[in-house]
Amino acid sequence: VVDGDTFWLDGTKYRIADINTPEVSSPQCPREAELGRRAGERLAQLLSAGPFTLTHVERDEDQYGRKLRVARRDGRSIGMALVAEGLAHEWQGYRQGWC
């Protein structure tokens, strides 16, 4: 896990397409840094909890070359679990602030 919405799997870097999480590399405030750290830890727990699938979205990759996918377990979005826990925003086509 790179951060709350990015991870590597079998040599491929993925960006969870249905959410946005706080930044860890360049947070705008201490609250964002803390939430970003927690989001990354929680994503690692969720992905490690068992098998999951990666569903294609409209775009295959983002501008950084990461594969855009929705991660699901038992038909439910793993990203939406982070949203429910206050560690992510549902992706609306733009970044929302955390400070």
C-alpha cells in the first residue's frame, strides 16, 4: 500500500477509482497528514482481509500511469468502507479538502 487509495499488486500500481484519500506525501495540514496515515493503514487491513476483485472503470489509467479500478469484496466497494469510516471522500471528479 502506497497510501489510502493507491497500492501495488503483482507488479502493477493501482489507484482506487471511486475514492480520494488524504495526501501523505504533501499534506496541506497536520490533520490531513494524520488522516492520510490512518487511511493507508486501513486500506492495508482491508486488502489483506481476503480475496477481492478489481473492476474496470471508464478510464484505464490516470495521468501517473496507475491502473484505475474499483476494489470490491463480496460485491461491496472497499473504497466505500473507507468513506464510511471518514478516511476517504467519494470521488466526485475533483479533490476535496481535508483541512
